[in-house]
Amino acid sequence: MVRQPKATPSSLSVSMPSRGLLWLMSAPVTPIGAAAGDQAQLQVSSDAGRTWREVRLFGPATPYAVHFTGARSGYGVGWPGDARAVLVTRDGGVTWRAVGELPKGLAPSGQYDPLAVPRKEVLYLVTASEPYDQHQNLYGSIDGGRTWREVQLPGHGYGVSGVSFASAQLGCAAVNGPHGLRDYATRDGGKTWRAATRQGMPAAVCAASLADTQLGSLAQELIMRLAPPVRGDKDKLPPAMLTSANGGGDSLWLSFFPANSPTLRIYVLGAAARGVRVWTWPEKAPGLSGIDPVNAKVAYLWSGDGRLLRTTDGGASWRQVAARAQR
């Protein structure tokens, strides 16, 4: 029996360069007025069409969300051609191997801190339904991403916006609500959740405040100064937009996109508020998706155009990681 390609395409071109080898350039059916080629896919079959795999046309193949548990080891969720894939790396993001899948109909959220790994084999992920919508939930896995179940938070809102852990036991989840973010904290590794003392902050700032009050306060002051919440249509826009907030190794990394400026500013906050380093991202409009720090020196950054970058000097310089799938 011939298995159809993943997409249900209107075929654009088919090539058969040798016996059994098929190349299919296709595009899904799009609304009237949309350019069909905008979502074109290239798929290949080496068994005369029985099975197909997608070939990425442009850019490196990096996960949609990443979290590193060490300088070289980490997890990723989502992959070009398979948004449900759960991946692991042991070489700093150079190669990724699939170890599981999200439940059918789910994909990683587009938020900047959707994935947290508080301890070995335990993962928490903010998910979005496919096709992507605004309703987002929190899912957890205790077997390294092979199986998942929904985490029930005590409050209600429009959807979970982020999850972060400052240690194996201390963590926070942030939920979008009618009056801004509502934060829920856990002190037992995610078994129970209660309203957090610190409210209206990204999950990483809430989590950091559980382990280090000074660090959490410093981050909150920085956000309120540069990117305070907009409370109404008549309010002035904030000086900057918070584009990422994540913690690791007793440090917090925050990035802001200043108004009327093409440069991104990255703030690295040290433990116990002992220091703040500020770096200007050297590129214009990098399309930042998030920063995942291992500690105050080592961090990974992934961008909207599919790049994974690494710093080992606390953000002073970055080098791209040439990610690829492991066969």
C-alpha cells in the first residue's frame, strides 16, 4: 500500500531521477489570494512512494523550543516537518535525536520560555493546539518526553504563557488573564501549584524569586522600568518590549527590544544581585525566539529564522551551532 506524503498537496512538480526515487514539490491548499509557493514543501521517497520524508529547503534544522540541562546536554521540542517531535542532544546542539512525541494535535507554544527541565527525565512544556491558536496549556513528562499528561493549574485564564524552574523543586507557571499575568508557584517539583507571592511577572522571574529574593526583585525592577505592562489604550507605550526571560545556574537573562531602535539589549543578572551585565546584540532585528542559559557564562539563543547560537563568555560573543538531525 502506498503511503501518502504528510501534506495533502496540490502537486507543483514531480521528478523521478532513478528507479524507486521520487521527488515531490508540493504546496497545501491556500486561501484565495495567498501565494501557494509560500508554504511549498519538498518531499522525497526512495521506495517508489511507499514512504515519504520532508526535506528542509532553507536554513538549519533547529528545534522550535530548547532547554539545556548542561553545557552540552539538552532537550528540544518541535522540528521542521514534525512539530510534535521530542528531541535530545548530547553535543551542544550539533545533532538532535528524536526520543518521543507530543500527544496528537499539540505543538510547542511560540512563547519565549515554553520548556523547563527541573531534573533528570522530568519536562514541562507550554503547548498550543494545532492549528496554532491562543489557547495554551501546560503538559508534563516524567520519562524524558516519551509520554505526556496535562498539568492542571488552580486558576483560570486565557492560556499558559510560560514555565520555569530555579531548582529541581522551585518553579513557576504564568497564565494570561484579563488583568495581565497570573503566576502560580510550586515548591515540590510540580506536584502542587499555588498562587505565587510575586505576580504579573514572566515565569522565570517568578521562579528566580523563590530561590533568591534579591535576584527576583532586581529583575522585576528592571522589567517595570523598561517594559511595564500596558494597562489601557490611553497609556503610553513602554520604553522597550521584553522579548525573552529565562534563568539558569543562579542567573537570569532578560532581553529587551527598545522602542525606535533596531538593536536588542541583553541583560545578564547574577546571583544575589551581585552584578548586572548588559550586551547589545550586534545584528539588526535578529528575530529572537528565546535565550536559554546554562549559567552566567554559557547560554543558547534560538532565533525565528531557525538559527541556534551559543555563548561561553556571558553574552559578549555568540557563535552559530550547525544543528542537524541524527540518523
